[in-house]
Amino acid sequence: MNVVPVEFVRVMPDDMRKFVFDMYRRVNMSEGRSRLMARLLVNTDIRGVFSHGTRQSARYLRLLREGELNPNPKVSTVQQTSATGTIDGDGGLGHFSSWRAARLAVDKAGAAGLAAVVTRNHHHFGAAGKYSRVISNAGMAGFVVSSHIRNLAPTHGIMSANGASPMSFAIPAGREHPVVLDMSTAVGPSRNADFEMIYHRMPATFFKSLGLGAVCHALGGLLAGIQTHDEQGSAWPAVNQGSFILAVDVSAFAPREAFQRQMDDFIAAVRRLQPFPGEDRALLPGALEWEREQSWASEGIPIGPDHQRDLAAVAAELGVETPF
């Protein structure tokens, strides 16, 4: 899904933001929150992470319309120290609490050298890279994971413990792009007939995937305080997620300028290496997203047919005109 579609129409970012803003306003979300959702989701599209950008609105908006989520949560910091915090999302989308958590982590890390903030009592937070980039944009290193409630049964395969949890690292550079790893921890098919054959060919991949997913669940789920719906007792049925957000001030460990210079040299050296088979360039994670941010901001975002259909359907339900 996160490849540039073969067929598409280009939509300018401002037009897409207005469109998304208008849809969220139709479900009684406040202007400020609607504007934040539009900014975060469209910025995700601009990086080419279509799976977690505006296309998610089709699902989000229906949950909001059906009363499954709180359109105007009172996000609050319920516990904190000089280097930690716990944020309650009040039954809303995870974007609001995680956005606040990333900024709080940056503020605290600026004073303490590093800081960690967890969020809970909310729904999906989208792409983890949105929040790690808040931290790298502040000149710090960021680490973000999330998880959701899991009801594991003995009849389930072990890979269900992975949960396809997301994780992201973002490391700032100087003149070069930041190195941003933004990914799901899931790999390959785990529920179809090909699973056993693929597993025997590359078992290490599945062991690593399971381990990464378990760590995400421990930090972004259990440590964050998510429980089962019954134990949690939320008034909002779609509440099911938490997150863990860590900010590290690199200047607490090395001179910032020296670190950024070394990162620049490293990224430049990688570009001179031989690429993967079939690829024409050797790039580190975050490079393609960085390039797309620069070009698509002026050229427009390529929106494929399936993406258009998903958004057009929910827009029609809400009485909002599409920009494509």
C-alpha cells in the first residue's frame, strides 16, 4: 500500500487539508482538533505512508459518528516527574494524546537529558513516525511504540502475540535528512497456507518480528496501562491503545554539532554504497519520505483509485465535496 500508485490524481496539500478538516468538523470535532488531524494525516500522505494517512479517516470518522470515540477529548497529564509523564486520552483518537506526549517528552528531555511519556485510554494513533519526527525536529533522538488490547487464546498461533505493533526511531542529522525508521513489526503472512513454508525458509525473521512486537506491547501497551475493555471501564467502546514515547537530547552525550556532522558523513557514505539488488540507489530509512515531502508539497500528493474511493464514500455520507 505504501508505494506510489500507478494511477492517481494529484491533490495539493492545502486542498487535502481543507477537505479533511471539513469532514472532521461534520462529526462535531472542534476547529483546533480538526485542524490538527488534517495536518497530521496529510503530512503522513506527503511522505507516502498512505496506509496511515488520510485514508484512515474513512474508519475514524465512522467510529466518531457512531459514538464509539470522543470527538473532543480532554487530554490530560495525570502523572509526571521531571523526566516522565502519563497522559490520558479521554476516549479520543490517539493522535491528540500522542502529539501532546511527544512535545512533553521534548520539553522534559531538554531539562533532564532524556524523558519518556506514555499515553493511554485512546484509539489508533496512526503512523508512529509522526511523533518520532516531533522529537528529531527538535534536534533530539526519538523512539516511539504503540500497542493495542490483545485477547490471546490457546487456539491462536504464536505470531498473534506480535500484534503488528508499530515502532519508529528518528535520529536528527545536520544538512542531511533525519534517519527515520517507521514500520510495523509484522512480517509476511501468518494466517494462510504459505506460512509454514515461508517460516521454514527464514525462521529468524519471524523470531525477530515476534520479539519486536512483544517489546512494543510491553512498553506501548502494558506499561502505558491499557487493559481489557471490562477492566478499563471506558465510556468509549473503541478505546484500545496506548503508546510509549522516548526523547533523548543528544547534547547530553556529545556536542550536538559534532553528532550532526557525523550523521551527515554517515548518510553521505551510505549513498556511495552498492544498493540492494534491483534498486538504483543506496538509501537509509527516511530518505524517500524526506524527498517526497520536498517535491509533493509543490507538485501535489498522488492519490490512487482505492484511496479516492475510501475517502469519497465517507465524504458522501458527511455531505463534503472531495478535492479529486
